[in-house]
Amino acid sequence: MADVKKHNAFPTSLYNFEHKFEDGELNTLVHYITKKSFMEQNGEMVRRSGSQLENELHKLDIFSRLTKTINDVTKTIMEDKMYEGEPEITNMWANILRPTGQKSHAPHTHSNNIFSGVLYLKASSDTSAIQFFDPRPQANVFVPRKKDTDTGNSDMVEFQSKVGLGIIFPSWLQHWVPETKDERISVAWNVIVRGEYGEPNKLQNAHI
């Protein structure tokens, strides 16, 4: 048999981590987000129609531990990818999906950032996973039938929602959340890297 060696070319790397909540921290964050999901209308408190709430949660004291975890994990990822610079969270918001009202989150990307992420604050066996799609447009032009699937031959990968689970991915990677059967609360964020972009003396470098 021929000596066959496998090389993963042009990989798209996704990373997951776990945030360890202190006593009462999780309840505090869920309570804050749930409260923000209501607004006063004609003297009554009604649920907001959209699923996305706030935009600068990383600037609030109650989110400071989570923000530190995100910064620490992002620095670890940058070391793995051998990137220079300092990560900076540009925005952080909450998402609530329910079996009624807005149940899913359409396919999208996160422009003008390097890394994006999500972490679950409320989830169950009936809440939706997050799904990521193969970014290569030519990859599925001609595909033999598969005996089984793995990361080398799949065009989609998903992570199940689980309280405390965080996922970080390239901001350009398309993803979505299918319809949920139970209330699902998550925090999402974007990160830009401050520093030098491109190689010196190439006339395509920049400082951000």
C-alpha cells in the first residue's frame, strides 16, 4: 500500500470553551437580559419583537467576568494562530429565541471584525444548535456518496446549545440558528484585533 500522508489545507478553525459561573452570576445575567426583553407600551409591559437586545454588554460590571473570559480565550486563540496584536471587543449583545415569536436566526456573517462568538445562558435539550456552513463555493460541485461524515467531508458543522458553553469563530464564517422548541438565551460578541495588518513594505499593510 502506498505511503499516504494527510495535510489539512486552508483550515477554518472554530474553538469552544466553558465559562465557570460564580454563585448567582448566571441568574443575575439571565434576569438582566429577560428584563430588557420587555418594554412599556400603553402602560403595559410587552415583549420586544426582535431577538437582539443591547449592544454594549461588555461595558457593564455584571458582565465583567464573562468579558475577561472572552478576552483570555481570544488571546489563547491568537497565540494558536500566531497572530500579533491586542483583541478588543467591539460589541456584545443578548439573543433570545422562543418557540413563539422569533424562533430562528437567519444565515449571516459579522462584518468588520476578526473573531465572533456566542455563549449560552439558558438552554435545554430542546433549544437549537448553532450551525456553520462550508465557506468554499466549489466544494459541493461533485460529491461522492459518503459512508459516514466527519469534519473532512461535511458541508455543515453544529454545536449544541449548553449553559456555559462558548464558541468562537471567524467573523466571516456564515452561520445560523434553526427554529428552537424551547427558550434559548445567549450572549454574542465581536472582536477586532488592534495592531498591524499585512506584512511591512508590501504597500498593503495598515495599522488599526
